[in-house]
Amino acid sequence: MTTLVERGERRARPSRSLRSHRTRWAFVFLAPSLVLFGLTVFYPMARALQYSLYHWPLGSAKKFVGLDNYRRLLVDDGDFRQSVVVTLYFTVLSVLPTILVALFIAVLLNDARLRLRGLFRTIYFVPVVTSLVAVGYVWRALLEPSFGLVNTALGWVGISGPGWLASPDWALEGIVLMTVWRDLGFYMVIFLAGLQAIPREILDAARIDGAGPWRRFRHVTLPLLNPSIMLAGVIGVINGLQLFTQVYVMTGSAQQLPGGPLSSTRSVVIYIVEQTFRPLEMGYGSAAAFLLFVLIMIVTLIQFRLVQRRFEY
Amino acid sequence: MHATTRTVDVSKYLLLTVGALTMLTPLIWMVLASFKTLPEILAFPPTLLPEQVNLDNYHAVFETADFVRYFFNSVVIAAISVVSVLLTSSMAGYAFAKFSFPGRDALFVVVLATLMIPFQVRVIPLYVLASDLSLLNTYAGMVLPTLVDAFGIFLMRQYMMSIPSELIESARVDGAGELRIFVSIVLPLAKPALSALTIFTLVMSWESFLWPLLVASTPDMYTLPLGLAQFAGRFLNRTDLQMAAATMTVVPLLIVFLLMQKRFIEGMATTGMK
Amino acid sequence: MSRRVKKSAVAAGFLAIGIAATGCSGQSATEQQGGGGDGDGSGVTISHWQHQSDARAKIVQDFADGYDDASIDVQNIPYESYFQKLGAALEADTGPCVFQLPANILAEFHDRDELAPVPESVMSAEEIESSFTPASIELLNIDDEYYALPTDVQTLMLFYNDDLFEEAGLDPSQDFETWDDLVAAAEKLTKTSGDKMIQAGIDISASPYQWFYSAPTLAYPEGLVADETGDVEYDSEPGYQAWDRLTSLVTDNAVDDPEFLAEQSKFGLGKAGMTFKEFTFTGVYQLTAPDLNFSVHVAPPVTDDAAAPVASTSWSYAVSADCEDQDAAWEWVAHLTSEESQRVWIEGGGELPSRTALLDDESLQGDSNIAAGFTALAEAVPYDSRGWDDAYAIQQEIWDEITLNGTAVEDAVDKGAEAERELYRTKGLLE
């Protein structure tokens, strides 16, 4: 079974003094990261945890409320619940297709005889290194319902396109489309790397045994690629559950608050920012953030569980 | 048989080409828009080619904002972040991959868990901290949240696990110190992973907006994304100038990626390994 | 996942909690950094924050460069991030001396003890009241003291596309008398092809807020918020009527469609007969749609028996209570809002003066559109919700519920008003 956390190599047990010598060096190597994490992540997190127990208007007197922020979020706050649903829905809707399409393209590109392979690879990766603000604007124009390129193209094949960002039923799907476009190259690279690590001999052996391309893919390539798929899944879910920037640049403007129409794209992080920076109050948003953190933890653990059961070999 | 292979090949290229064009469309649109006038960009239905190629937007960008200075700041900040992330990640990744010590796996989980915390949550405490440390409006303050990266540590650990431990052991037997082993054996072998990490850190640093906005308090400390945001007003977005500025922001990053991409792919090779 | 990893995860959780617990005790003492420090010449540096606008950035920088009494450090912050930056600065006490605030949330900042009043030595209350229009200063007075001076005053005006009006046989020089007249004209201006809209009678769905700010505010004699109770009252007649008529433009009259040129400026593209916008859009359209032939008018009252004809929104320049050189800061704000400065603002594009004296100056009104804006300002009343983006979100949701979800007007409005009350309670502005 593979996991992100795997035991390092175990060698013949060294002597105790050698072990403590090694441990000391391990912490020398870890020290810079740990100090910086402490300063820039754990300390601010601890403060945020503290905020979450208060009613804390920025810049003025705070009031201790215990777990009341959490209680309100979990019991009273329908908007928060809705933002959780939106976020989970987005994550499923974006991660699965991105992985499937990226896998498909990686398999196509993994053919040494393919001409212009490097060029294709570069092009598919390019969206990863572009400015989200700039492409967010472009995507808004592409998704415009009456004249936008996407619906125009759908019109060519006889489909009457939906309202995308203007419609509460389709806005999230519009964001999914942009996310798939943007992240495809990243996953493709992970899969390409995984594919290239598969020894030719195994595939050749399968061919000699008479396995067709689909069977070779299904029974040889796919299982061997499992660690890469797992990694892509975990990263995808962690990023998906923190959905923010795409919504911010595609549904918000100075004339319109992000998260609409009708809260259909209001993710948890958008909600947190809304609850913090509009009333300029830290407590409630921080509590929501910790609930999100727990949610991400749980989903990631479930993922490990599922993958373990499915692919034990 | 031959004919089928042909058809398969043709459809494969067709598919890849259509896909590639789709991927490029938004970027091409951005570059072409940077040569258009504002009414032309806002025209509907949208046009692809500019009526005439003129560089007015680029001139205007340089007139309204000190883009050379912003570019310089972005480069400085990206450089510090990249060096710091490469250093901290390779050191920590090495410790996680090649040392066994009590609590190692738990610590690694803690490090990975930091990926699950949205930045928006810790931004205010971090800002107060930067202010307490008198780091506001300094390069040190601007780079604070991007000095260390859990994904980088993960990437380096995965790669370094593929380095044979015998190499390290034999160097130890030859009497090499731990630091020397790290610098002269481990780091050179990890070059592909370092390249991959460079690209990711660069993209992250180059794009970051909220933090530099909070920390910078004078225009001479602005970075490119802050410069870009200067063309967005409450009632009017100067999309024409934004596209010119965005093009200038994105192109350097693309060039770096093109130069490094070969190593980059190799560097990703071990991400999915055990 | 292996058992050890699960154990590790649990251990990690405890570790995180441990670190968190130790972190809590570290309440930091922050130092004031409001202003002060050494500038050039005069020795005083005033930090000044405002949200980004092309014209404003240029004008204020020119003022700062030519200002001798203090050195002014101007920072233009993108509008969408303005409150994030302000919030972080409030918490760390690193805020500016002078900053821009929407006039209708000045009271909230006053409640946070963030504001210093205008000192007598700079401008007395009588002086302020005789110099500025009532609409621009009404919300700046808290407990008989002024806490800011006005800027960026915007009346909400009706824009006609004159060419489309003439094409539809309408007279673009006339104001509408009643709401029904406006609807009738909008219907004439709407064009469809098959079941698709190709020209909107009125551009409202992409940015309806100007109208849902204005109509309920004008419907009540005291504005959106009752002076006595500090409570919203639009969940009653005539508030219902206001919301009903506005949303009917989309749901019944079908003079606009949210999916037609979604989020694009239909009016700017010449695809809408009318729009309802801040006065400053005269400048925006001149720049983005130079060929557009438009005129600016006072809109007809949305509700029967409206209390005033025109609503306005405005911002203000406030001085931080933490600023070390408050007098110098106020001198600078007074300079920015002085009569001479406002002449420059008007020429710089799209700003209306808040000085009464300038409204009567005919030399500034060469253009009939500007004249219309000036006239409207004299009779305007301010949009006075006690929230800014947070209240806006609530009101936008009322709009979306009715137009996109088909919710009954009264239900959506009742729910929205209750949410706005809850918001005021959270802010401590309402019992």
C-alpha cells in the first residue's frame, strides 16, 4: 500500500550514539522549515483559533463567546451549510474530469513516436503558469451566454448553451470548466512522469501474452499509475475544498460581489472572507475556517481509506 | 491494419491539436487584446484580431505606473522565495527521506496538514506579526509567507527517496561530514526536482496578490500583480491597460518555464512513487 | 492507509493543539504608527489611503505634490481589496492618518472608536453646514459632531441612449413623469429576435443595485433607515411596491434579460435604451464608448408619493483617532475638499461638487448632462443603509431571489429586511 507518508528505508539498526547523532542532524536539516512554519503557519493558526472563540471586531474590543461561533455555524447558519455543499459539489465536479482528461492526454503524449510531443506537452501546461486575474477576465467573456465563444461553439453542434455565470444552475459548472482548463497541465505532468517510470518490459510482456491496448491500460498501466492518481486526487481535493480565486475573479467585480448568482458559487473560503472583511470581524470567519480544516482532514482520510480498499495488491 | 493505425494516428493528432488550441485561446485573446482599444475589447460579439496593432496600451501602462520598478520588485521577491523554498524544502525533504528519528511520520503529517489551511484565515494574524517585527513595507515582510512550502518538502522527499542510500553511506564511511554529503552528493542528484520546485515557487510568488497588497505601503514596493490591480477601479476597469500589463507579467514566466521545462518534467517523475 | 499513519495523524493533531495552546498566550503589544515621522521640509508626513480610480489617483497625487504644509504619502488601493487592507491595518494599528470611507458606514467606524472629529480650528459645524450640500454631509454628523468631509458624491441618474430613443419614436430631451411612462418607453425600446433578446429596453440585470439603493430610500421620508429607531423599514408599503416595480422590469415587463449580454455593459455597447447609474458614468461612457450619444436625466419616482426625487451615494475623508498629527491631517482634508480643489475635481472627470457655492456656478455647467447632475444634487437624499458591501449582499439576494428564483416579492423582502436587521445587531447598531 502506498501513502503519502511511507516509512523511510530501514537499515541494520545502528548503535544508540549513532542514532542520536543522526537524529540531531535530522533536526538540523529540519530546523529552518520548522522555525518558518512555526512563525508563518502555526502561530497565525493559533491566533485564528483564539479569534474563533471571540466576537472580535477588528481594531476594537473583543468579547469571549466560547464555542458559540461554532454552534451558530453548525446549527443556525444555513448559508454556511450551503457553502459546504457548493464546495463539495465543486470538488467532485472538478477533480474527477480533470484527472480523467489529464490521464487521457498523458497517455496520448506518452507515445515516443508521437511528433511534436514536446510542443503539445508545453501547450497543455501553459495555463498553469498564467495569471488567474487575466485569464479570469477572458473566461468571463468566453462563457457569456448570448455571444460567448463557448455557447457559440455549442451552437455549431446544435446545442443551445446554458446561461453559465449568469444562471444559478450553471455558474458553478462554468467555474469547473475554467478550473479544468487551468489545472489540466499540472495533473498531466504528474501522470506523464508516472507513465515514464513504468518499465517497458512489463508492457511488452503483456503484449506478448496477447493483451490488447485497452486491457494493457486497464490491467497494467492503471494499477502501476495508482500512486500518481492518488497524489493527483489528494492535491485536487485539498485545492478544490479551498476554492476561492476562480470564484473571486469570475463572479466578482466592483459592481458585483463574488459568490453569486444566488450564492450558487459561494464556496466556504468565499464565505469566510465575506464574513470577515465585510463586517471587519475575525471570530466567526475563523471558526468557519477551522470547520473547513476539519472537513479537509476528514475527506483526505476517507480518500486514503477508499484507495487502500480499492487498490490493495 | 495499416489503415486503422493511420486513422488512429490522424484522430490522435486532430484531438491533440483541437485540445491545444482550446488551451491557448484565452492566452492568445489576452495578447491580442493588449493591442486593442478599450471600446474594441468591450465590443460584442467579441472580435479576435485588433483593428490595428498599436502599442498605445503599453505606452500608457509605463506612463501611469512604474512597471520597471514593479518588475524589479517581483524579481527580487521571487528570487528570495525561490532560494528559501529550495533550501528549506531540500533540507527538510532530505531529513524526511533519509533519516529515521522518533516522531518523523507524525511530523511529516503535520507538515502536509499545513496545505489544508486557507491562507485567508491566517492573513490577519500574520500581518500583525509582520507589523510587530517591523517588516511592513520591506522585502523581508513581502516574502514572509512564501519562505517555506509544504508541497516543496513533499516533492523533495519523494525525489530524494529515489537516491540510493548506499551513496550516502559510503560517503559517510569515507569520513565526509553530514553537511558535505548534503551539499556535494544529495543536492546535485536532486537537480530535476529542484527545477520543478523552482517553477512552482516562481508561479506562486509571481501571482501572489493579497499579501503584498497588505504589506506594501508605498508604490516603490509594489509588485507586478499590484501594478495590474491599479487599472481596476470601482466604476471602470481599464481592461485595455490590464491586458497589456498582464501580457508583460505572464511572458517572463513563460520564458522561464520554456527554458527549464525539460528538467521540470524529470523533477516531477517521482511525485507518485512510494 | 497503514495503522501507523493513523496514529501519526492523531499525534499530529495533538501536537497542533499543543502549539495552538501556547500560541494563545502571546497577545502582542502593537505600537502606533498612525502618522508622524519625518517628512520633507515641514517635518510632518500624513499617510492617505483611498480606493483606486484613474482620475482620483492623478488628482490627489497632484494635490499632494503641490501641498506645502505637510508631506502627503498617498496610497491607492484596489477597490475590491480596500476593506481587507483597512481591516488588517486596524488590527495591527498600522492604519493611515487620512482614509476614505463610505458616508453610510461612518457611524460604524465611530463606534469602533477609530475616528477623530473635525476640529473647530479647521472648520466649525456651522461652516460645514453652510458650505456643503445637505445630502453630502447628512451622514457625517454623529452626536452633533462632524467626523469626515465629503468626497465622491454621486447622484443616481437615468441615462438615455438618444439614438435608440429617436429610432423608437421617443423624445430623448424629456424626463419621464411617472413610472408607467418609463416602463412603456422601455417596452418600446426592447427588441427580440425569436425568443432571444437583441436589445434591452433598460440595462438593469447586470447591476441593479443603483436602483434598489435608490427606490426604497426615496420611498420613505427618513430614508432607508428610520432616524428614531435606527431600523430598516422597507418590509412595508411602499418598500414592497418599490421592489415589486423594479424586479417586474425583468420578470413581467421583460425589458431586460439576465442572460442577454450577461455582465456586459449593454448600455455602453448600444444594446440598451436606458440605464440607471452613478453620475460618474458620464465619464466612463465617454471613455469606453466614445461614439455613444447619451443624455442624463432624473428618473421618475419608482413608488407612488416618493419623498424625494433623487438619491445619492457618497464617500468621505476621515481622520484616524490614532493619527499623531490630527490637525495637520484635517488641514489636508480641508484642502482636498475646498472650493478651489473641487473645481479641479470637476474638470478631472465625473465628480460632482459637494460645495453649494459651486452648484450655482454656471461656468461649470457648459454641458447639459453636467447641468442635470448639478440640479439633481441640490435635491438629493443619501442612501443611508448602515452597511456597505454586507448590506449590499443582502439586498442583491432579495433581487436574485425574486428575479432568478421566482420568490414572491413580499417573502424575499421580508427575509432580506430581517437579515439586514440581524446585520445591524451584529454591528451593535441596533438592539
